[in-house]
Amino acid sequence: MFWQQLVNGLTLGSTYSLVALGYTLIMGVLNIINMAHGEIFMIGAFVGLYLVTYLKVNIFVAMAGAMLASALLGCLMEMLALRPLRRRAVSHLAPLISTIGVSIFLESLALNLFGPQSQAFPTELATVQFELGPIRITLVQIIILGISFGLMFILRFWLAKTRVGKAIRTTAENIETANLLGINTNRIIFLTVALASGLGGVAGVLVGLSFNAVEPTMGLSMGLKGLAVLILGGMGNITGAMLGGLILGIAEVFTVAYGASSYRDAVAFGMIILILFIRPQGLFGKRQGGRF
Amino acid sequence: MAILLNQYYLQIAVFVMVNAILGVSIYLTLSTGQLSLGNAGFMSIGAYTCAILTVKAGLPVYLAIPLGGVAASFISIIIGFPALRLTGIYLAIATLGFGEVVRVIVLNLKITNGALGISGIPTLGTKIGKILSSFGMSKFGGFSAQQVSTLLVLVILLLVLAFLIFFCIRLNRSRVGRAFAAIKADESAAEAMGINTTYYKLLAFALGALIAGIAGGLSAHLTFFIGPKDFAYHRTVEILLYAVLGGSDLVIGPIVGALILTLLPEVLRSASNYRLMIYGALLVTMMAFRPQGLISEETVRYWKGKLGRGSKQ
């Protein structure tokens, strides 16, 4: 029972980590919270679903398609909602409000395009199961764990070692200095937003697979959980986002398994309020707001 | 006149009033430069407290509504202490999270009747109607008793709103209001001047929650039914939009915002499916082109100057 729940928690948590990574990347580079991230995630899930259902493509191709579509959507948001705000000095709340606008726009768009009902992936994948000692793991869970951990480690490595990764970290450290050093910061910002949104899109397909349900309101609840992880792990902290997601996933699964199942959605925010009380910089954050 | 006072128009006017009161609530928290996204949560606490008090405990409405506000404000102080150490974005998220927690709790408690919500709340209109008929007055000129009672409700709401506007204007000229403005302009500078920023931020937060709670109580007693869905994230966004559209420099800004955004969906009934899309686009456009909102201090000064010159000529 315990080990089974742990595996379930890890699977759920790894999708939270993936969503939270999107928030963290944008937070680290642009210093804003992208409230529309949850909705980009939801659109990614729908793109994946439609690719699998209507074009009958392989699930991995669908994930790549979802990633591409969400990345494009992210770029569009950057151009229309964020870039105009950077040109002039506005209050730090302006980008937050602007992305809230994008979020309800996208949610309502999805409601009109796809309808309010929840839709399921064709279910050959969910029925395949493996027995490993005391635990039972489905193929879907293995895919989720593999893809999300794989993406997280690629991202870490890429940020740490490659030229572009270093440019992203420089921009996160100080945007003016990065500009002076000859980094095209506008392009880096574009890239970061695309990357974050792409990760969100993949997470959307993974979550759609694991719950076997894709609906327009999934963005809001997932977005709120990603925010919870962001605070839990510390703003702009990539390790924090990864571990925070896993902690939240495990905490939620255990809450459901050992008692208060209907309070599942309150766990995330109960945790936030607790964390803010004890350690406002997050579990893994430094006082000065550590970056990457 | 009787045509103008049909039930539909009156009802819309009533909603305009409630939303304007909500606009004042977000204005008060914004006046210290804090963005609280928990107003829907506070509204929900007010509405449920009030509805439970009147339906289950049988308390009179005029006591229950202020008590709902007090309950909301009390809870805002409890969560405000940790939350207000945070600034800007952190506070927005913490309060957003708070709203979600309230919604989940309301959904699960027995006393709030879960997802079904509380129905059969005595409406203010019928209460006033009963009082009127107990005086033996069922018709006034050409108006039916229902019209008159709705009209009286409207007058009551108008008085509440007028009092709130008066309160805000007086507040701005007081020591407290100046402290709010100083914190909004620069928090560290305000602290260096000897202003107890935590105290004033908490005060603004609690005042905002009090008014949101009262608005919640009023709305419960206007619509005769409340459910957890009435106070979800979208409600918060709507309240935020009042301040963003109208402007949050002056108290009249969010009120104008509430007026426009309550009337607009009624006029554009045919586009009701796209209402939230329009709201979203509106938020983005306002932030890009006019982040201070439609009405700012400069706007008022400009029009005052223009009208003043006009009258001299």
C-alpha cells in the first residue's frame, strides 16, 4: 500500500514538477509570474488529444506536436501581452494582471472550441500493467515518469553546460548586464518563454494521459498547483521546482489514501500558507531570491 | 416611468450596486499598493456566514450582513499577518491560494451544504415587501408592491455605496489615508519615515475584506441562492477587472469599472459566450495601453481644468 502510493505520488508529482519548471524559468528570467501557464498547459493537452484521436499518431509524436503548439502560443503571448509592458516602466503587478487576462482568454477560447465536457485519450495505453513486487505500475505511469524526469535532466544539463543555457542564466542574473555583454536578451526571453510553454504542453499531454481526462478547466487547477510548487520550492529555483513538485504530488496522494480525499485540492494551498509562515523564501530558496 | 422601472432594469441596477461595493473593496487593498486576489474568498465567507445566520439561526438580516463582513475581516487578519510580510507577487499568490482553500472548504462542509449551496435565503425585496404590506400598502400610484420594494432595496444599496465613497474620500485626507498613499508610493521610504507599514497594510487588507464580506452578504440576500461556484477564480478576475478598467487611483475608478462591466454583458447578450474572452482581451489591452485605468488623477485634473476654463469664458 505504502509503496504503491509512493509510486502514484511520484508520478503525479513529476507532472507538477514539469509544470512548475515552466513557471520557474519565466520567473527566473523575466521576474514575473505567468498566470497563463496553466492554460497553455491545457491547450497543449488538447492539441495532443486531437492529434492522437483524429490523426491517429503515436503518443510521442503527439507530445512533440503539443510541445510545438504550446511553444508557439507562448511566443504569441510574449509578443502581445508581455513585450509591450517591458517597453515602458509599469508597476510590477502589470505583467501579472496581463497574464491573468491571457489565462481567462485562453480558457474561454477552449470552452468555445472544444466544449466544456471532459474528453478521454483512446485507452490502449492505460490498461497495460506491470507487477513489480508489491507495486503495480501502468505503462502510462512509466511513460510519465520517464518523459518528465528525462526532460528535467536534459533541461538541467542544457542550462548548465551549453552556450545558450549560459546566456539564459546570464539574462536571469541581470538583464542589463547581459545586454551589455552582447547577448540578444529579447531573443533569450523569447526562447525561455517558448521553452517553458513547451514543457507545459508536454505536461498537459502527460496529465491528460494519467487522469484520462482533458477539459478546459484543467488549466486553472493545474496552474494553481504549479504556483504552489513555485512558492514551495522557492521562486526561480529549478531544483526547488523539481523537488517541490514531487513533495506536493506525494503529499496529495497520501492525503487521499489516508483519509481526507475531498480536501485534496486544499493540500497545495494549505502547504503554501504554511511555508509562507515558516520560510517565505521557499524550501530551497536563498534569502536574496536564488536564481537557477 | 413605470416602464423604466421594470423588474429587469431594477435587478441590473441592484447588481451594479453590489459590484460597485466590491470595486470599493479591491480599491481599499490596492490603495496601499497590495494586490489581493482573495476578494472572492472573503465575499464567500461573508455570504455564507450571513446566509447561515439568517436561514439556520434565524437572525434578522440587518444584523447578519454586518456580521458576515466582520467574519470575513476577522479571517483576513489571521491570514494577513503571514501574508503581508510578503510583497507584491507573493501576496497575490497567497491570497489566490486562500480563495481556493475557502472554496474547497465550503464545498466540503456540511453546514454550507457542499456543492448544492444554500437556497431559500430570504431576499431583501420580499422582506421589505412584507413590511410594506403589514402597513397595508400594496400599491403606490402606478407601481406594484414588488417594484416599490426592489426600488427600496436599490435605495438602501445606494446609501451603503454613498457611505463607502464618503468614507474613502475622508480616509484619503486622514492620517491613515496618507500612510496608505506613502506605502503605495514607496514602501521602504514609508517605513523609514516611521510609518508602521505592517499595521497599515493589514488595516487596508482587513477593510477590503470587511467590505467584500458585506457585499457577499448583500448578494446572498439579493439572489436567494448561493453556491461555491459563485465565488470561484472568475469572480476574483471580474473584481480585479473593475479596478483595472476603471483605474485604482481614485475610489470612483473601480465603481465606474463595475458599472461598465455589469452593463456591458447585458447590452451584449448575444455575445455572452465570449464574455470571458472579451474580459481577458480587455485586461491585456488595458495593461498595454493604459495601465492606470480609465480614470486617473490626471484625467480628473484635465477635465477639471477644461471645464473650469469653459465656465470662465
